[in-house]
Amino acid sequence: KPKKYFDNNVTGTKNLLKALKNSTVKNFIFSSTAAVYKDGIYRVNEKTRLKPKSIYGRTKLQSEKLIKKFSKRNKINYAILRYFNVVGASRSKKIGQINKYDLLFKNLSACVLKKTPNINIYGNDYKTSDKTCIRDFIHVSDISNIHIKVLSKIEKTKKSVILNCGYGMGRSVLQVVKSFQKISRKKIKIIFKPRRKADLAAIISDNRKLKKFINWKARYNNLPSMVKSSINWERKLRL
């Protein structure tokens, strides 16, 4: 849905920036994505070549450029946070994913609550150890913590920054499925589908700049805890 992505990411960003002109806001945090990077580079840092494969990545990169240009002209501090794959839910069970898009953790959480769980996996012919995609999954609570610390830092230093937000650890789609099976104690039927055109084969974050900028340490970097929080959240939605 390219028009929807453009309206939400590009037009939406333009509208926010336009609104800033008549406000006292001096700090702007933008949720970007690792999808802005070129495919085929396993570990990426903030200076890695940008060449988005998907319409989502392209519209996010357009938004990044708009923010940089506007901020320079209007003397606003920005932080562009390039998320890797955000998963999980808050410990309080108050915050979690509600959208129905084809997201791995969301789909797996829903499927293990069924009597006969099954999951679609897109592509089993990648050049990875188990032939499925590799991603850097990061817990939403760590992302939340990053936002708070980065906002405080750019407000204090009056410096703008671009940061990768990931754990620097790659986990394959099959690894995630096995973790869901183990924790739910259910056998999940895997249905392999053809690759999706916009999917990157493998990408993980070089997060050294993030760690240095806010003296950040991951608190929820544990696959079983990510899986448990996702399942608990999905269970709560069904009550």
C-alpha cells in the first residue's frame, strides 16, 4: 500500500514539522527504521549505505531528510532512531501490539493460543544457517527507555543524532518459532511461503553509537522473556 505509507510517513512528517513553526518545541524524536539500509550488509552502523528495498523504508528515509533540512533551518534538535524489529509487551500488560499486520511475534502469539497452531514463514532459501531470515529483535520496553534517555540528552547537549536501536544480535525466524514452541509447549505447524520482495535476508545493528551516546544497557535482551510477554499480551486481548 504505497500511498498509505507515503501519507502516513512523508505527509504526516511534513504536517508535524509545519506545526513546529508556531510552537516552542525544540526537540524532535523520529521513529525511523533499519529498512533504510541497503540489503546484503549483515551488520550495519549509522554510516552504512542507505538504499531502502521497501516502500516503507523509502518513505522513512524521505522523512529523515525532511527532518534534517527543517531542523537545520529552524534550529531544532532531532534524534532519528532507526528501529530494528520491535517486539514484546510491557510487564504491566498495558502496552503491546494491536495491529493485525503480518508480524512474526504477533502472529506466533496468536497461533499458540489456538488448538492447532500454524504459522507462515516467508522464504526458506536464504543464505543463512537455517535458510530463514535473520533479524535483530528488540523489546519494546528497551525502546521506550531509549526514547526517554535520548530526549534528555539532546535537550541537554543541543546536539542532533542518528542512532541504531537494536541489540546487535541476530536471531533467525526459525529460532523464534522454536522458542514459541518451547514456552507454549505446543507443536507449531510451519507453512513455508515464497520470499516477500521487500524482505532483507539478514540485518543486525551495530549499536555502539547508541551505547556511547546515552550510556545505554539492554534490560530485556532475552528471547524467552520477549516471547512470554508477547503471549501474555495476546492472551489479555482475548479476555
